[in-house]
Amino acid sequence: MALFDDSEFSSELPLGELFRLPRKFIKGKSTADEASLKAIAKQLKVKGKNISPIMVKVLAKDSYEAVLNTQVLDAAKIASLDFVWCIVVDDGMFEQVKLELGIKEPVKLKQINICLASESEIADVIALIKSQTEGFSRVDPKTVAKSVVKYRNTKKPKSLKFLTELKCGIGQAKLPVLANFFAVQ
């Protein structure tokens, strides 16, 4: 007879609580550079545990996916730690964690037709690009939008290249980024 009845235990871990989980049950890979991972691994070997918990989502019983602090997971592997401290989250909790940590994900937009878009729509998209992309810090969204509308009143754009002629801070190097947001139709 078994000491414990399996029905007494739930395979689901309570959300938002700290657990020590076997590293081998957690999937995930970080994008951290090798030097950073080695530095973290060195500290993990000294302490014997991670201080910053890995956020994981449950995939199945004894199967998890790391969604945050994946560099700690990779470093724990280098440090040969069998267990890591984790917090189990669901999608809603993960969104809250990202909000609390100030993690912003790029906003995805459908391409808009620059030949038909209003001045305010163009300015809003340029402002979004400016907030998400390096190299656009000197671009004034309102100036670009006014210049586009003024150009459209006299000529019909055939490609986005016309933006480089407007003297509004848009050069050839910025066109590939703009092509992700604007179309000429």
C-alpha cells in the first residue's frame, strides 16, 4: 500500500508562488551573450541558488516554459544546478509582471496607405516609429506629416522615396523602417 494516495496531490502548482523546480523540466533559451551567462553561472555556483526567480508557464505535468529571466536558466545549466527557484504564472500574470517591470513590446501596426492617410494618422505612426526605433530621435512627426500632405496636394507618390525629397528629416537610410509601416498604393 502506498504511503500517499496520488489523488491527494494536484499536478498544478499555485500561481504566483515561489517553487524550487528541477531545471531539466524547464524549456527555454535566452538571448544573453556568453560572457553574461558565465558571470551569472559563476555567482550561482558561489550561492548555490538563484536569487532572481525564473518566471515559468506550465505546459504539462513536470513540463514548464521559461518566459522571463531565461538567462538565469541558461546560467544554471552552465553552473550544473539541478534545481532553480521559479514563479509559476499564467498569461494574465505574465502581462502584469511585464507591466510592473516596465517591459514594453513593440506595437505592431498594419501598413497604412501614405497616399490616403490623414495628417494625424501619419504623425501618429511616425511618433510610434520614433518611440520604438533608434535613429528617429530628430524626426518631428508633425513636420513629416505636414510635408507629406503638402506633397500629395501637388503630386502622387509612386514610392516612399519621395519622403527623402521633403527635407523633413527622412533620409534614404530610414526608408526600410518606414516601409514596414507605410505603403504607396
